[in-house]
Amino acid sequence: MFIPPRHGDLMIVDHFLIIFIAQCMSRSLASQGDIDALFKGAYFLPFATEGESGQGNVRRFRKRITRPLLKFARRQAVSGTSNQASANSNPGCPVPLMDVNRGNEPHLATIMEKLEQICRSGQFIGGPHCKELESSLAELCQAKFAIGCASGSDALLLALMAIDLQPGDEIIVPSFTFFASVSAITRLGGTPVFIDIEPATFNMNARLLRGLITSRTRAIMPVHLFGQCCDMDAIRSIAVEFGLHVIEDAAQAIGASFNGEMAGGMGSLGCISFYPTKNLGGFGDAGLVTCNDPVLADRVRLLANHGMQPRYYHQAIGINSRLDAMQAAVLCTKLPSLRLYAAARERNARTYEQELRAAGLAESIVTPFSDSRCEHVWNQFTVRISGGRRDAVRAALSARGVGSEVYYPVPMHQQKCFSHIACDPDSLPETERAAAEVLSLPIFPELTRQELKLAVTHLIEIVGSEKSFRRAA
């Protein structure tokens, strides 16, 4: 029977339910018998004993807890992900944009073993897995310090807090980026100064920096979009000249490099996301801040833990953004495969290029440009569909069962929540053109050759074969 836990056991029960959900997701449970099997399994032994009086508790527990969890797990097993990734899974599609379950499946046995150890230890925040992840990521990013936090969004916020961003301070940032790059600035009262992008790489155009720097500028925030680093030589040169911080948004670029230097290790601070669809994805939200300055590292660590040092003595107004041990365990397990993931993404990207070139597509489609100075890790394979046809092409792909997504349809300077930010409407032409043309295609490492071939074939048939094929330049 199931014995209701003591008050002190409630947190452990919560984490055992997390394991239950993970098992549901990995096994694609389909019957009540599977639940019964799990209840008899080792994960629930701490709360099991013999007797008849507790059977009602078991039934109530199943009705109120496990049945909703089963429904959730079934949905997850089909969709493969959640939140922003609703289009990443394309339930039932022959070619999904993303399938996180395929990437997690080879590691599940090891991950489940580690999660059980964490549950039995009771050390859910910090601990050896978090220390291992921080040490491994500092080495990977060629940084002296790495500090885990709750998400990539928090990593950006903590980096800005660490440099003591004040209301009215300006941060130069692309408008063609994910929301978190800009919202972190505005949350602290800072002012985003939007910079246009290079049309080939989608990254900030460093040649425009000088014209945007004022006496209020505190930092430059290069966003290594889609897995390719910005021109960090040019950006750092200007930052040094004007005494500015460089805060790398490397959320999509873990493992990428520029002239041999790793993303996250080239600026004053680097910010990394472990959202499930990233190249190194967790089982939920998690993030990391990297840096080489011990003072900044101490500041980030302090601010991520309520500004508290020692316990219950608060030196600053921080936030609660600690990396939990379960996410760290998942990420440590998957980290040794990161280079293999990148190599598989690279192969998929080259296949797209070769097939599209052989088809002789019109100038209405342009494949991604890869800077020779960069090691691209292909978080996305983003083409351009010009002539106002992008949305129609995407709809046609969807009708044929091929997943795709638009990253990003509305640039930040056009978002309603940022309408108060002064911006010259004519200053971001490449940003607005990209927002109207970009389309990201399936490229995840576990994509099969058959799926990739099917995606390319449908794209060719939809766009139409022409005489010429043009690369971004």
C-alpha cells in the first residue's frame, strides 16, 4: 500500500513524481497497468508497505496525481517538447522540426540512475553535479569561471546586474533576436539601442557600432544567432576603445568558436541557455554565466542567491536563480556528446546545401552563410525565402508534414511591449527584411537521411526548380 509521506518527505515525493513523469515520457505509457507496474517499482518503495487500510490512499493518489500525469506524459511523448517548441514537434508529422526525445533516449538509463541518487541524497540545489557542470563548461568556453543559474534569460539578467546596469544606461543589442536579450535590459531600467544585422550571418553589424555609442553606453551585447559567432574581433576592439563591457548572448551557440576562441569566453561575461531544444538541452530550464574576472564571478554568484553571503546576511538585492542538481545531472550526462551533436548538425546542413544546389533553385531561396573564421554549431538551419512567399512556403511544407519555424517574425523594435523605446524606423532595414524572409528547417542531430531527403524534396517541389542557386553573401 501507499503510505502518505511525512511533512518532511513532501519535497522527495515531488521529485519522485518528476522521475515518474520522465519514465512516462521515455516509455510512452499507454495503460493503467503501466502505472501499476511503476507503483510496484523501486522508485516508490520508500513509501510502500503491506496492508489493506492504505488501498484507498493508493486509489485517491492515482486519481488525483498519476492520471493527470499520465495524460501529460502521453502528450509529451507525442509532442517531444513544450512552450516555444510547439512547432518544433509537429505531432504526427513525417519530418518534425525537432524531436528532443530522440536525443534524450540514449542517455535515459544513466540520467534516471543519477536522478534517483539525487532524490535519495536530498541535495536538490547545488552539489557535485552542479560543480561538475560549472567546471566542465568553464573549460569548454575557455573561461576561468562558470556560474550555473535557473535559465538562459536569468543568465542575461545576472550579467547585466553584475556590471551594475543603472536606469538610463544604454546597451547596444540587435533587434533581430529572442525577447530575453532585450527584456533583461529593460527590467533593470536600461535602454536597448538597436543595431542592424549583417544580411549574411544575421548577427550584429559591427561596422555600425561607432555611430550608436554615446556617453550613456555601458555595454555591447552580441547575440551569436543560430549557432554562429559574431565578428568578435571588431566588437572587442571597439569595446576596448570606448571602455565598454561585452556581454555575449551565447544561448544558441554553445560549442561554437570564432578564430579558435569559444563562445562564452570572449567577452566580459557570457550567457548560455540549456532550454530543451538547445544543442545541449536539459529537462527544463537552466542557464550559465561565464567570465574571466573573479570580481564579476563573485558578483554573479552572490546575485543569483538572493545577494546572500553568509546565510541570511544580504549584501545586495539579488534574485533566486540557482541551478538545481537534476538539471545539472542531465546536462553532465549529455555534455560529452556535444561535439557529436554539432557534427551531425553540420552534416545535415551540408546535405541541404548540396541538394538545393543540385536542384538549381531560384534566387527566391538563399541558404545560410558560414563565416570561415567561425566553427558553426547549427542550432538552426535558416534559409531566406524572398518575394513575400515565405509564409506560403511554410504553410505548404506543413501541409506535407514537414516542420519549420520562423525565428523571428517580429523584431524587438516592433514589439508592443517595447514601443516606448525610441528607434529610427529606417535604421534597421536588414532586420526587417530578415523577419519577412527567414525560415528554419529541421536540422536536429537525430534527423534521419530519409527525413532529410523528404524535407528537401518537398521544399524543391514547393519553391520550384530554376536555373540558378545563390548563396548568402
